[in-house]
Amino acid sequence: MVSHVQLPPEIQLAQRLAGNEQVTRDRAVKKLRKYIVARTQRASGGFTHDELLKVWKGLFYCMWMQDKPLLQEELGRTISQLIHAFQSAEAQHLFLQTFWQTINREWTGIDRLRLDKYYLLMRMVLNESLTALKMRGWEERQTEQLLELLTTEILHPDSQAPNGVKSHFLEIFLEELTKVGADELTAEQNLRFIDPFCRIAARTEEPLVLHNITRGIFETIVEQAPFAIEDLMKELEEEEDDEMSEGDEEMSAGKERERGQDVPSKKPWKGSIHGTEPDVDEEQGEDDEDSAGPVLQFDYEAVANRLFEVASHQSTPSQNRKRLYKVIRKLQHLAEVARVPCRPQLDSEHVCKEERASDPRMGSVHRPLCDPGAESTLGHPVGLAVCLAVAAPEARLREGRRIKCRMPSPIGTSDKPR
């Protein structure tokens, strides 16, 4: 009699994931998630590197067999969210490592008609890996491990990543980081996220990698600077409005108490029948203002200093140094222009005041306080360059920066700060 050899569960699932019938593949994906949860919950459980490579090969061809863009998007989301089924950070990192190794190995066999679905899968996996990091509170050790994994598997000179994988990764990294962490990450944390790109850009011998890092990371930071400042100013204005409204309520409440009257609450809960309906025009205006979306905050001087540190090293190739110095000059220009004091003569409508502020850590300092302004005459989203200071990274560019003004020209239209 012929004895039937029982195949390991990973191979059985991989075979079903690559099946011809969509029903079979869908059931296999659901069973895989349950299997991951059940196995990683055991103290002696967990997956080996080879086992996860087999699982990812099945998932790769599961995506290969899927037609129709909407179904591909749904499947990509389901596959990328498998990372949350793993119970430990180490298991999640191994799952991500085997994903990028699978993509690198299978990339040259992907035809151009199937390329978009794998671009989408890469984007979704990167997004979910950053989301898992966010769920752990952006721990520094976990952040370093994830960045080391991505650098080793994709950007390192010894990695097996094809140019297509490298280029797409560098194109989407800041986009996905913005989606996940723009509302929480500080300038210091954002500098930590781009530090591996600084090191790779300084030592790589591949012109394509240098170009993609410069264009996809550093020049994107420079281009988004006005939107980052605009986003910051909106947050500061909201905080000031809240403080003023709370102060007014406290004053009115104190007067009412002196008269012996009860003080009704002026702010109904959201969804309360006593709440007033928001005006449609106001909602439309808010949507138009927020159309740019949140952007990452950076300390441009700190980024320039870090780039200069790696670019000025003796081992840095001359072409890399020359390209990075151009970026450094742009970042230094942003930092210098941000420290220029406000000048009312620059714009007849620019009204500038000076407030005396006291900080126990810094002593007495002068802080400009400018009237809010609108869009500049040259069409810049918000002309804020001259009277904005680069704030401390640990305060996420918020503390002591109550500055906003109308400017006559956007960043970079003049060689010298005005």
C-alpha cells in the first residue's frame, strides 16, 4: 500500500491560496488568519523563516490569480492586515521580512498587466506595518527595528531588491507615513524615520537610488514645507480659540456665581438635540481649507545638519556630496528665512506686533505675534516663510510659536530672505 504523507499546514494553505477557484482562495485566506492567531498564541508557537516564505508564496499567487481592481484592492487589504494577527513584534517583523524577500524574488516574473496590483500590495503592507508601529506608541526600539528591516531588504547595496521595488518604495514611503502618523509624530521622530535615507544617500553607488531618495524624500520635504507650516498654524489658532473661549466662559461663570445664579452649559454634546446645525457653507469652507491634508512636521535645520554630517564624510562619493549639498542649501534657506523677524514694510496689509514672552528654560525672549493673513498675491498656499521660526522638535513645532502673517512672495522666489 502507498502511504499518504501528511503535508505541513503551511504547504496545504499555500496550495489552496494559489488555487484556480476564487471561493477556494477566499476560504484559504480566512483559514490562514485563524491559523496564525491560534499558532502565535501558544507559548511554544510561532513561525520559522522558511514557513513564512511558503505562506507568502501562496499569498503572492493568490494576488496573482485575482482579477478586477476592486477585488484586488479588497484582497490586498485583507493580506496586508494579516500582520495584526501576529501577537508579538518579533513575529510581525519576520512576517514583513519574508514579504519583502518574496517580492524581491518574484518581481522579475511579474508581467506589466499585473504590475499595478503588486504596487498596491506593497503600499498596503507598508501602511499596515506603520499602523502596527503606531499601535505600539511609536516605540523607539520598534521604530529602529522596522527601519533596519526596510533598509536591509530594500535599500542596502547587498539586498536583492530590483530597481522597480526600490523606486516604488521610495516613492510611497513618505506618503504612507503621512497617512498614518502626521497627526502624532514630532519633528524629532520624523527625523529618525528619514535618517536611514540620509545614510544610504551618502554612501550609495547607484545613481538611480540617489536620485529617488533625493526626489522622493528630501525634495518632497522641501516642497511640503508651506503646507506643513499652514497645518501648524491652523492647530495653533484652534488652541488659542479654545483658550479664549474657556477664559470667557470662566469669567461669565464667575459673574453668574457672584449673582447666585446657576450657570448653564454653553457647549452641548455632539449629537445633542440642543446643538445647532452647522452651516453648509462653513462645512464646505472647512473642506476646502483642509484639501491639502495633514503633512509631516520637520525641523529643517536639524535635517540639514544631519545631511551635512553624512555628506561631508570622506567616504561619500563626490557626485552624492554634490547632489546632497544642493538639498542642504534649500533646507538651510528654509531655516534661515524662518528666523528672519517680521517686517511690516514688506506688505502694506501686514500688521505685526511684538509680544514679550517669558520662558523659564530660555529666559526672556521676544516673540512676534502677527495678525492672521490670507493667500499671497502670487498664489502661494500660505505665504508664511519670513516670520516663522523653526520650533523645538520635542514640542512638535508648537511651543511658543504663535506666528502667522501675510507675505508678498512664496518660499524660494528670492535668493536672499526678505
